[in-house]
Amino acid sequence: MNLNLKNKVIIITGGTKGIGAGISKMISEEGGIPVFIGRGKDAGQELLNSLQTKGLKGFFIQGDISKLEDCKRIVEASVKKFGSIYGLVNNAGRNDGIGLKDGTPEQFKASLNDNLYHYYNMAHLCLSYLIKSKGSIVNISSKTALTGQGNTSAYAAAKGAQLAMTREWAVELLKYSIRVNAIIPAEVFTPMYKNWIETFDNPVEKVKTITEKIPFENRMTTEEEIAKTAAFLLSDASSHTTGQHIFVDGGYVHLDRSLNTLNN
């Protein structure tokens, strides 16, 4: 299937590692121009080098999108370099464990700044260019918005708000033919996820207890599977899809996780 992404400029926040890096690679492989954003220079340069070695396109901008001035600089640099923006993937964020009992109001507010506000800021700053290109926005959310997890009030609140904004923006931007959708992953073995797993005394056993509860094939979702869905939602192949929450989670949220006993 031709996704018709050739030479289309797509900004991916948190685009140098994990799910974001997977999306950046997929956009590049489809002929698009991923503009991947990350705080660390090394990861961004490494990704850029790997793409260029394969003869693929990409552009790295180092920045901290929790800061509005960095968001402005990123959008301005993208337009100065390429002249247009076709797509935005809001992806950056981290599950920082700011809970109700152990967190504080100050920590809650800071976590929302790190996980939510830049979704709005980046969409707002890109909007005039997306209107010109009749582009697309994809928000990466999380199962925690719907299932809860425990001890992560701020992250869950941010992820729930992202889903609400997806529907709200889809309505507001109908008249501009801009589509807005969200992807909801569950368990994806990213570098950040790996760091969390390694905090347990027996990480191998912990992974096993998690994958046993994932209905489809009792395995985690891959970064590539998320990336393929993102590329589809950005592309003309999904030209009549907007305001949707797409679950790429092996049935984690909607299927009874006790069903894996039926496979025995």
C-alpha cells in the first residue's frame, strides 16, 4: 500500500527513542521527512546517522518541549528548513509515578507540564501550517487513561486529557480537513520500560507475569506495530478516519485477560 507520505514533513516529539524512534524510522522508510525531537543530542544524532546511512531522510532538532520557547523554536526551525508541516505526532512523555498519597500538588502540576501541556502547545503552533497542508495529528496516549495503574495520578490524568483533546480537536478542525486520532498502547518494551522492569528483584519473572496477561499471543506490542499504525493514521490511506482512539495493545484493554487460560 502506498501511504503517499513522500517528502511530507512530520514532527515527532520524543522521536529519538522508543515508540517515537520507531515512528520516525517508519515515516522515513515510507519516503517522508521525520523531524524528530529529543532532549539528548546523542540519541538524535545516532538516529539521524542510521537513516542517512540507508539513504533515508530525516532531521533532528534538540529541544525540551516542556518549555514553550523550545516548542516555538522547533516549529520555526522545521518551517525554515522545509517550508511546510504535514503532520504532528505528539508522543513525548514518561510515566513518572506521581500518585495521590505519595505525590504533592506541586509534583502533579509539574508532571502535567511534562506530559500534557506540550501536546496542546505543539498542535497550536503547528496549526496554521497543518491548515495549509490539510494534514494530520496523531496523539500517543496510554492504557492508563482507561485502566488505571496505581500511583500514577498525574500521568493517567495527562493521558486521559490527550484522548479528550483528540476528540475535541477532531471536531474543531473538521472545517479544515485536518484529521486527529489517538493511539493507545499498553505494554511496549521500550528503553524506558526496560529501565522500569529492571527496578524489580526478578525482572525476567516480572516480564513473564505481564505478558501472560496480554490476550493476543501473550507478548508485548512492538514499537514497529505502533509505528505502522501511526504512519497509516497520518496517511491518505486513512483519509476518512478522525476522532478515533485506536488500541494497539494485543487486546489488553478490551479482552478478558483470563482468556489466556483457554489456550491451555
